Amino acid sequence: MGTALDRNRSQRPLRTPSQPGDGPVYRRLAIAVGHVLRAVSKEVWDDAASLPPSGGMILVSNHVSYLDVLAVGRYIIWSGRWPRYLGKAELWSTPVVGWFARKCGQIPVQRNSAQARDSLAPAQAALERGECVGIYPEGGRTRDPDLWPQTARTGVARLALATGVPVIPTANWGTHAIMPGRKLSFPRLFPRKTVRVVMGEPVDLADLVGRTDVEAMRIATERIMDAVTTLVEQLRGEPRPEGIWDPRKSARVPRWTPR
């Protein structure tokens, strides 16, 4: 993993090569978001050395703010890939946001329903076409009082073991200072905040690929979330707490418990 934080790369003009998932609306949106994020934050990135330049891949990250998708997505785009995120289906019926989600090829998920599993079919198809699919394994913004990653769902593990594509962990920190909490509110723009994003090595799942049993899903999810949390530790400069927050119990539990 690249360790030197690049303070200037985000200032250069957007000239990423065409990739699966790229499109005129997506490109214009990326440029517009870049202008906004540079105005309201100081972006500090590593060199994204582990990012595959082509081919199907799964991007995973922690989730602390509504701003995460824009901050991490921008980092990935400037590194050469165009992510397609899985997002809650309600957004697709929201004016403006829904239009952009459709035009940019994002993937709707019917959360907390039998249809949630069905959303993995278009995600798997995108991976087989060589695209970058972004997933938040926690299923939403963390409810941990200290904003550490919480228990994860097994959808990302099912996709990874079914396709064998690399799972690339990332982490971000600082977006919550601009847009805190679990409800949409006016962002805190001043003083200007620092938003950091880093990337880790691909998660080693080679011994589990092709398996469909519950134990394999549990182990894969645990490895993925451990990789993400290790990056969060790096960004925060402190060790993770004992246990992991389980929002179903509103308490920390002694081990990773995928839902």
C-alpha cells in the first residue's frame, strides 16, 4: 500500500482514461463534485497503488457520512476507475438524485427485504463486464457511537466468492466533520475540513472462492471488515475498540457477526 499522502493529485485536471462505467453525465458530475469538494475540504489521498487498472473489482469502505460516496468515489475516479455503487432503492425515486443515479449506472438495492439478494445479480453482471462495483458492507452509515465500522452484511462476501474478483479495501475519515449524523442537514463548511482517503492491499479470499456455505461467508466478511478497520485505525491514529458495534443490540459484541 502506498503510504505517502498525495496532497496535489486531486488538484490536477481530470484526465482518467475511458473505463467501463464511464459516461458523459458521470464525467461531468465528477468534475462538478470535484469543484465543490475542493472548495469545502482539503483532500489528502494516498497513491491508490492497489487499484487494479482494469477488470472486475469490488470496492469496500467504511461509512460515516452521506458525503462518503462522493469523497471516496472521487478518489477512485481520479485514480482511473469509475465505480458503480449499490445504494438504497429509495434514492432512485428522488428527484435529481434518482436521475443522476440512473444516468451514472448505479445499482439500486431493496434493503431489508427479500429483493435485497436480487440486487446482487446486476452487480455480478457488472463485475463480469470488468466494472468497479462499490459496496458499503455495513449496509448503511455506522451507528457506532465512536464511528468505528459496525457489523457487516454478507452480500459483499457472496459477490466476491461467486466471481473471484479482487476485493479492494479503502477507508475515509473527515467527511463526518462536514456532514455529521444520520439525517441530512446543512453541511458544516467552515472552517475548512480535511478529508483523508487511503487504500489497502486486496483482501486474500483465494481459499474461499467458489464456496457458498454460511461459514465461508462469515470468514470472508470478517476478513473484509478487518481490512477496512485496519485502514480506519491508520487514518485515526488509534487502535480499534474491543468488540464491534451491533446495531441490532445497540452494544458491542465480542466478534464480527455478519447479518
